[in-house]
Amino acid sequence: MISCPKCHSPNLPEARRCVHCGEPLPGVSVAAPPTLPAIPLDASTRQANSASRDEQSHLSDGGTGTLNVARVFLPRPVGAIFDNRFEALSVIYSDERLCQYLVAEFDLPEGQRLRQCPAVGCGAIHSPWVTGVAEQYCTVCGTPLQLAAVELLLTESDRPIFDNARQLVDLGLVHSHVRAPLAYFTEMVGAVLRYCLVTPKVEPLPAHIEPSQALSWGVGLAQALDYLAANGLTFGGAIDESCFALAGKQAVWANLACSLLHPDRFDEARRADVRSLAALLFKWLTGHSQFVFHPSLSAPLNACFEQALVKQGFASGQELAEALEEAIQHKVPSAGVDYRLGRYTHVGMVRSLNEDSLLTLEIVRILQSQPRSLGVYVVADGMGGHSAGEVASATVVNAIAQRALALFNTPSVQAGVGTDWHIWLKSVVETANNTVFEMRKSTGTDMGTTMVMAVLDGWRVHVAHVGDSRAYCINAQAIRRLTTDHSLVQRLIETRQITPQEARRHPQRNVIYRTMGDKPKVEADIQSYDLQPGDCILLCSDGLSGMLDDADIHRLVLASPNPQVACEKLIAAANAAGGDDNITAVLVQLVQLS
């Protein structure tokens, strides 16, 4: 964890600014678990800290003053009872001003215990502590409630946790996509008054959010924003990832410390909150903070976000939720699709051996005038030198080819029955990786390979990758990278230590931290996207992406009359730029059949 120098709140290691006060964070780690919520200082504590610093400065200058010895804020032992309601199960964080515990309800009558909705997709927590009423049915979805051992986090500090903590508890918020504070109280321990806040235990959001997750989360979060607004809460148009966490597999509003209760000009604040949430959803989907047309999004989704972020916006979270739901229901073209293919590989201008391998397999059936197209495409960039790199990449390509040909002959594919491509891709990657790993052990080499793979099934593409070989989606409007390199420079870019332009010249730009064959098991990133007529899927090794930037790739593809010419032009341009490595490109264009 990183401690904020201004408010001393713990932040996740990858954070650049404090999630509560916005202060830039130093690159200093402190020992703390990564799932703890940050606790901001209130205004009075900041003022007291400022006075303390002034006093210490006066003493260091030789002045006379009273030495202020810091109080020791010790955690309570496991088994300690808080407010006659909660028992400490474990201490998970402690410093000189704050302790956090996992706690459970302690010896409460049934009518005073928490109840949780068991319905899938709901999970709303109902507390009788505010209303005094033990609900029997979920007030959100109507499902009969169950007594539940809800995992709880208790934060204890020698200062108020945050300004509106008690008011939030008194609201008794209950929603499937909200995990609000459940209890707030004070206790004297020794001579120290301790402030205690109890919240449901949640998990942090994943580092990489899949577009399908962002869309499914977005509807529920927008509806919950409307619920919070109906209870008088707004966020001043400053909604970011720190507001959310995971409860099971769904995203929920979990950090309400930065919310405002009944502010002036409420309608304007509500509209600003909706716009801010839409901006965050768009960033999760595309990686962009500002609206730009994106080929990975359907036309209705692009129109939805254009309305939310560029035009007049939506007046409420419910309006945004309804617009998202309508856009999600948009279907890809029902007409048949044909795949126009280009492929090319070259040794480059420096190397004497081409360690890249590629694979293209397609099957097209037209039954009763109804076409069904299915394609498997792979680019693998071997490493390990002569008799190693080219063997590793060829081994991966051959293993995938065998699995794909076997799949083409299965009755389900022949009958046009849908395949769970994520499960299939995961299995294929594991098989190919294990084959290379066993060969590496038997030959005593350091062979390995990157791999990027695309399965095109009708108008949908499923992409799996390991390493820094890439997949792009290209059309007349834009080029979008569908994969994130498993490389050192990509991590430096993500943490803003270098720019993408600096990464192209970085001395360690070829260092990758995930490859095929390096370990017995490997995890591939797998994602799926809907496509439209005219979209192109480009797979390439880093010999291409390392020589040409995305704008050059986009321009050359659009300027080519067909995918094969485009591949040849791309590789010629990479060679002209230096050709430092082997270069491979596979380009597939989707064409709608009448």
C-alpha cells in the first residue's frame, strides 16, 4: 500500500493520486493489505496536524515549546467486542491512528441480525439496526431474506472517519448495487475516544475490466446512482473508480465518503454525476477518457455515449441505464459474413532466421442458402535463438492447428451450435503451452514464444494472447488495440513512468514477463468483441508494432485495396523503418454477404 502524505490514507500500490484527497502519491510502499478502504481526515484533524507541524518547526529552530509525544493507538485483540454487537475475528491493518478488523455479529437476537438477499444478481443487505424492523422479504427484488454471516470490516480511528458517516448509516441504504455503511459509533479505550465504522467487506475492482463486464455493471450502477440521488446523495460530478468495489462478481457503490448530502442546485449536480459515471464506463470499455467513436462498440452504444458525454447528457441514472440496456440489446448483422484474408511474414533486415510462425484456418458452410463462417488465426513470435525460437513458435501453431481441425469436425460445429470460445481458447492455450514447456525441459533450451490468436465466429471475434504480439480492430473511423502487452514497458506506460513514444526507444522494450513455454501453466488474456461490416482484425508480431505506430498501421491498411496488399505494405514499411526483428501480419476483413 502507499500512504498519502497529506491525509495518511492507505491507497492501492498502482494509485498515482490519493483516492480521497487527490494529493499526488510518493513511490513509497507501506505494509498493508491491498483490499482495505482508505479513510480521509476531516477538516479539524487536518488543522490540528498543521498546528502540530508548526510547533515541531518552531522547536527545530531553537524555540521553546511543549514536546507533543504521539499517542500509541494499539489494535484490540482478537475476540474483542465492539459496541456489544461485533466480535473481532482478525486484525488486518494497524498504524498509529487507525486499525481495521474483520468482525462478525456477536450474540445478537435473531430480530437484530443482518439479512441478505439470496437472489443471484441482488445480494442486498438489510439491517434492522436503523429501522428496528427485521424485513422478511428483500425490498429490492421481493425474494425471501435469509439470516447471513455477512463479512464485515470495522475501521477504528482516533478521529471522525469522514464527515457524513453517521448520516449515511442513518439513511439505511439498501440496494443490490450499493454496499453502504451499516453502523457508526464511538467507544472509550483507555483515555482515547475511538470512532468506529462498520461496512460490508468488499474486494477491489480488477486491474483490467472486460468490456462485457463494464456493460453489465453499467446498468446496475446507473440504477443505483438514481437510488442514491433519491436519498439525497450526489458526488459533485467527481465519480471515479475509488467509489466502487466488487461484491461477489458484480460492481457496487462501496465508498460513499466523497458524497454530499442534499447539496444546493441538486438537479445540476445529479446530471453532472450521470455524466461522470458515463465517462468512467466509457473508459472501462475503450480506455479513453474523452468520447471518440470506437469500432469495438456498436453504433447504438457509440450514440449512447455521445449523448451522455458530448451532447446534452441524461437527466438521471435511470435514463442512462435505459439507454445502455437498449444499446446492449442491439444485434450484430444477421446477414452472412465472408472473411477476406491477407497474410505475410518476413525475416526483417537484421536477423538471419525467421522465428515467427503463423496459422490461418477457415471453414465456410452454406446450407440452405444460409452461410456460416468460422476462422482460426494465430501469430507466434519465437524466442531462444536457433533451434529454439522457431521450434517453439511452430510447436504452438501446430498444437493449435490440431485442436482447431478436430473442432471443425465435431457435430456441434457442423450443426452450427454455439461454442463457449473462452473455455475452448483457455484449453487450447494450456495444451500448446504444456507442449512447449515439456520440449524446453527435454532439450535443455530456453525456448519460448509469444502468441496472439483470434477465432472469428460469424460477426464476433474472440481473442487470446500471451506476450507482446498484438491484435487490432481497424475500420474507416479508427484503429483500436484489442490486447495489452505483457511487457515491462507496457507496465511503465500504465504507471505513467514513460510515454508510449519513449517506450519505442526504451532499452528494455523487448522484456516480456509472460510467454508460452516458460512455466508449466500460463494464463492467457481472453476477450470477445462484436464486429461490423468492414471491420478488419490484424494480428502481428512486435516486429511490426515495434517499427510502426498505430496511426501508420491504420493509414496503410485503409490505403490498400485488399488485405493481402495491406500485409505486404505493412511489412515493407516496417523494413523501411529498420526491420530490427522478424515481421508477421495476418489481416482479416469482414464483408457482409447479400
